[in-house]
Amino acid sequence: MELKVVRFDDSGDATLGLLFIDGEFECFTLEDEYREKKVKGETRIPAGTYDIKLRTVGGFDAKYTKKFGEEFHKGMLHVQDVPNFEYILIHIGNTDENTAGCLLVGRSSDMKGFIGNSGSAYTDMYPKVAKQLEAGKKVTIEYVDLDRNPDKI
């Protein structure tokens, strides 16, 4: 399974994008802004392709297990081996205040640094990805900086 985040707008405070799963539009995304030099908790991850695995430890995992139950939640979607970043997850949230480099998902966007209906987007997207991971299949996520390189798409 291949996920692709196309980053199309960086307001200087947050980055908006589109998430595709195997070429089909899934939802909007929101991350921190681009920075030449990383600022902890305030910088999006570098463009590139990364593996996703399930992370079954940590505060987010415990919170999501409690919120969604063990039948639904199998572990956090954890973006692997991001240079100079740790614990990059895909999760629920609405603004850059809800992320520290992680990828937030939402059904709607005001195109000004807010995504809405994040819970709905997450509960639609998560089982598709988790099912593949539980089956032992490879899942990757590619981040494309269309906002910085318009000819990349």
C-alpha cells in the first residue's frame, strides 16, 4: 500500500496537504511549517518516502486504545526512520498546535491552517492502513513538497 502526501500550501505556521491512498484521494492533511533548520515540535518532516509500522507503546497508543477500543485500534501509524525526528505519527487534530511534526488528517479545510472533521477522516483512513500492516504487507508514505517545488507532481 502506498500513501502519498502532496503538500500544497505553507502559511508559515502550518502546511496543508492532500493524502492519497494507492492513488485515490483520502483526506486533507495538516503539519507544521517548513523550516531550513529544525525547531523541535515546530517543523514538518523532510520530503521523501518512509515506511509505516504500528507503534503499540506510548501515550498516544494508550489514549487511542481507550478512545477507540482494542477491536479498532491496533497501534499508532508510525512513520519510520525520519532523519532527525522521532515518533512521527498519523493522528487526529485540527491545527498546528495539535502536532509536533506529526501528520494530522481531516475531512475539510479552511485553507488557512485548519482541518475539520479530523476524527471522521481518521476512523475512515486508519482501518485501511492498519489492516495491511496487520497482514504483514509493506506500507509506505511519500511526502511531496508541491508548495516548494511545483514541478514535482
